[in-house]
Amino acid sequence: MEGQSPSINLNYQGKNMGKLTTDRKFVYSSVIPVAIIIVLIGFLPIFYSFNLSLTDFSLIVRSTKYIGFTNYINLFTDSRYLHALIFTIVFALAATGIELMVGFILAYVLADKSVPSRYSSIIRTLMMIPFIAAPVAVSYIYKSLIYDPNSGYLNYFLRLLHLPQFIIFEGKVNAIIAVLVMEVILRTPFITLILYAGISSVPDSILEASEIDGANVMQRISKVVIPFIRPVLVVAFIFRYMDAIKMFDEIYVLTKGGPGYITENVSLFASAQSFEFFHTAYSAASTFIFFIVVMIITNVFLKVGKFGID
């Protein structure tokens, strides 16, 4: 019996190795198609866009030639593009910051044990409405029913209160405020639902222990809740920020980048260059620069949040 045990072990190991090889083949056969799809959908358009940005391609000119980085040099001296780039980054940061603060307050209230569960569930269900409504339709509602200077509800109530009228295209600030308010109201529920899930996962024992130690509400939030859900906060901020910087529908419907190009972001700039002025290669260069900027900002946020990157 002792002489047979090594052969039995070898046979057992051989069967395990064969099983591992089969499992590895199954994993590769499952992952490779997905990787190919990601490359075709994600990376090839980026490579094509970069190659296009090195030419003078236009929709109305047949001849195309390589001009190197001329489009990039012109973009860095284009005041309109620089304004669109700065506006996109700052506006998205402001909108996401406000949504994060308001969403955290709402999520904390909804997760409070003193709030009846049936009321909390009703409110959370109502918060799903913005996910169902199309951004274009909501933007038209704000434009015609709320911000319209003659028939909008906003100016109607301002007149009742004998307050100055809000004209969306008056001055440089009104249009930005109008877009910002609409964006915050429309997108805050997304942040709220994510943070609600995070706050609900905080163990009751930790909160009860902090309360026994004499911590007030602000101390429990700053010392217990926020550190515990920090990864959730970082993920929610990045997801929402990535969505805000590529916003197109809402601004196009509400202001079309006006007055002038005060509210024009990179998406509207690229669309105008490509489909109004037919500078397709110039538009491609603008989006590629923006892509690099977004990658840098995302990496900075991840490092600051110490989530996923050391």
C-alpha cells in the first residue's frame, strides 16, 4: 500500500492540473471577447480621433493632409476654447460639490432610524423620477415653464413678491445660475441614493457608541459617518463629476452656450466646430485635449480620496 500512494498522488495532481488548465481556458475564452469589444468600442475611436486631430480634415473639403500638432497649438491660443475648458471643469466641480453636500444631508435624514421606513421608501421612490425623465424634456420644462421671462413661474412669483425679475440672458451670471440650479435639482437624487446606501451600511453599534461617548450630530457625522463611507463618497463624486463634464443636452436646450459663449462647455464647443463650422479635425483635437485633462483630474481625485490608488 505504501508503494502505491505516490502513484495515486501523482494521478490526483495530474487530474487537478488538467482541471486547472480547463478552468483557465474557460476564463480566457470568457474574457477575450469582452476585451475585444472594449478595444473596438473604447480604444479604437480614441486612436481614430487622435489621428484625425493631426490632419486638416473638414466635412466640406475633400483633400486632407497631415499638419502635425497645428490644431493643438491653435487650441491653446483660442480664447473661446480655453473659456469652454475652464468653464467645463469649474462648473462640473461646483455642481458636483453642491450635489454632494445636499445629497449627503438628504441621505443622512432618510437613513435616520427616527424617520418612519414607509416615508423614507416613498421619498426614495420619488427620487427615481429624474432617472426616468429625459434630460432634454426636463430642460424644455425649465426653459418654458420656469425661466421664461414672460410666462415662467419664477418671474411670476418674483412679481408677486415685488422682487427684481430674473432674465436668464441678462448679464454674465444669470445663465450660469440657471443651468447650475437645474443641474443640481435634476442630479442630486443620484448622489442621494448612492450615499443613502453607504450611510445605511454604517453599523448601529458604532453610532450608539459615539452617542454614549457624548458626541453630538456634527461630531458623529465628521468623526464616524464620513470616514466610514469615504470610499462611497469618492466613487459618488467621481461618477457624478464624469457625467457633469460631458453635459450637452441641458445646456444646449437651455442656453445653447449663450449669452455669447458664457455657458459653452467643451461638448458644445466641439459640436459647433464640427457641425457649424465644419472644422472636424479641430473639433477632434479639442476633445482629445479634454480627454487627457479628464484623465488627470480623475487620477488626482483618486489620490486625494486614497481610494484605489496609493
